[in-house]
Amino acid sequence: LNKAEKSWILYDVANSAFIMIVTATIPIYFRSLAEGSGMSGTSATSLWGSATSISILILALLSPVLGAIADYENMKKKIFTIFFVIAIAGGFLFTFAPGWLSFLIFFIISRIGYAACNIFYDAMLIDVTTDERMDRVSTCGYAFGYIGSCIPFVAGLLLILNCDTIGLPMVTATRISFVITMVWWIIMSIPLYKNVHQQYSLPHEPHVFAATFKRLGATFQKLAKDKRMLFFIIGYFCYIDGVYTIISMATTYGGEVGIDSNAMVLALLLTQFVAFPCSILSGTLAKKFGSMRMIKIFIVMYMAICLFGYGLDTELEFWILAVSVGICQGGIQALSRSYYGKIIPKDESSEYFGFFDVFGKFADFFGPLIISFCAYFFHNSKYGVLSLILLFAAGLILITLSEKQPTAAE
């Protein structure tokens, strides 16, 4: 790996620490704030899912415009920086929020900043490597992100688990763990700022916004004509919906079925360790069997995970679920990113990744909404978990159809 590739990978190490607490400790902390104010556990689950959906919906609407602007000369890192500051500031603000409502508002702000950064970070993949190395670099990003994010997470977790011994209130220990994550995120982002530079860009336009919206219209037309890309991106929307939902709602769902909070957090930590070698292995297997074939295998595995999750009601089963997710989640996300990066125009990468992000973020909006709907109307989230099988099946069918379609140039 060269310096630019390593620096790009390190940002995955940086921001994965945030998504680790979003998955594990933040929902538990929010649940305690909500229940402390007299809210029921089911209502807290529904509210958390709705908050996640709101943050994703806002960004999904902005993604194509932001991506299109970032394709102009020297704009990618500038816009990345704006949202990086928003993410970090929101993180510090929700850390010290006094109640569940202010916590939720600042969390939404921070989550929007985090997700917006990822549009430009993903688009930088084409700036740091070649098509031939893209699967390897992308999977290394996820792999080292999983293992690296464990460092600040374990430090915070040890603080929380030993708060009584060292004389700290649980709330204070949890807040310090959030601060550790934010500081880690800042420090590990420095190499990206120093060593990653925009290699592909469009000439600067005097009227950026007018030119941006004109380009967006042209891109819609290109996507409509390129059936291979269109079927893939819609299929991606379906299957990544299930992936993101399982990641973001795991501890909330586990708490609802009665799994101990400490057991859930430790199980999700195990997921990170399992995901590290499995993500790297998926890059090796993709080189031998092809990215698309590996994506299909992971989708089928996720369908089995959903079926297993529907019947989950013991701590041991949650541990098994955590290991199973660890085997799949890094590979399917990394290979989807690198496959897409290989089929898009390089000088319009941010715009195309903006559209990619729209589909991914609408998926992240739709999935938690399904869980929230089932929690509210059926008083049980299990039906929501089971329904995710349909999304994975639809994704599998659509990406299979995409392989049979000619590109716009053929």
C-alpha cells in the first residue's frame, strides 16, 4: 500500500470509532435517558429508529448536490471539512446534553455530518488507487476500521464497566467514553488531510450552483440509459437497507428481547474482531471469484441471519448473531463500494457517489422505520427483522438482472 492508500484507510479507522458507539453504547445511553424520563422501552425503540431515519433522510436529499459540487477542482476536501466539523461539534454537544430531547437533536446533527463526510471519503477511493487495486484497498479500509475502532471503544468500555471502582457515576463515565471517541476521530483523520489529494476533477465553473443542477439532470439521464448501473444501484438500495438496519438497531432490538446490556456490547465488540480478517479475506476472494459473486453470497448469508434473528431470545443466540454479522458486513459494504467505483466516470466520482449515498441513506432511513413501525403497531420488533429478508431477496434479484444488462456505451 502506498502513502495515500494508507492515509485513506486510516480515516476508516477514525470514523468507525464513531459508528461503533452509535451501534453499541449510544442507543443504550439514550434508552436510559428516555426511560429515566418515564418513557417505555418500546417507545424508546420507536423514537430512536425515527431519529435515525430523520438524520438519514435529510442527508439523502442533500447528497447528490453536495457530491456534484465536490467534483469541481479542489472542492472535495473543502466540503468534507465542513461536515467533519459539524460531525465533531455535534458529537461533543450530544455528549453533554442534559436530557433525551437535546441529546436526540445533537445526535441527528452529528450523524448527518458523519454520513456527509462518507460521501466524499468514498469518492476519494478513486483518487488514491487504481481499478485493479480497488477491491483490496476498499476491503482494507473496512477491515482496519473494524479493528482500529476497538481501541477507543475498549478504552471507553473499560471506563464504563469499572466506573464504580474508580468512583465515577455511570453517566460521567459514558460521557468520557464519547469524548475519547471524538478525540480519536480527529487525530486519525490527520493523515487523510496531509496525503490524500483530489486527482480527478471537473474544471471550475463561474456559476457553480447553476452548473451543478444542470449536471445532476444529465446524470439522471445517464443512469436511466445505463441499465447495468441502474439495476445495480437499486438492488444495492434493497440489500444495504437490511445491512444498515441490522447494524444500527442491533442493541436496541437486543434490549427489547431482554439481552443484558453488557453482553450486547461485548458481543458487538466481538463482531469487530471477526470482521477484521473476514473483510480482508473477502478482498482476496473477490480477486479470485469476482466482486459480484461475493456480494451475492453475502446477501444469501444475511437472509439466513434475519431468519435466525427472528427467533432470537437468548444471550448465546445474540453472540452467534454477532459473529455471523461480523463475517458478512465488512465484505458486502467494501465490495459494493469498490464495484461501484470501478463502473463510474472518474472525474464525476463525488456526484456518482452522491447518488450511491442517496440510495444507501434512503435504505438506512427505510430499514429502521420498518423496525419502528413493527415495534409501535405490533409491540414486537421481530416481525420487522423478518421482513428484512424480502429486501435482501429483492436486492439479489436486481443485481443479478444488472449483470445481464448492457451498459449505455454498448
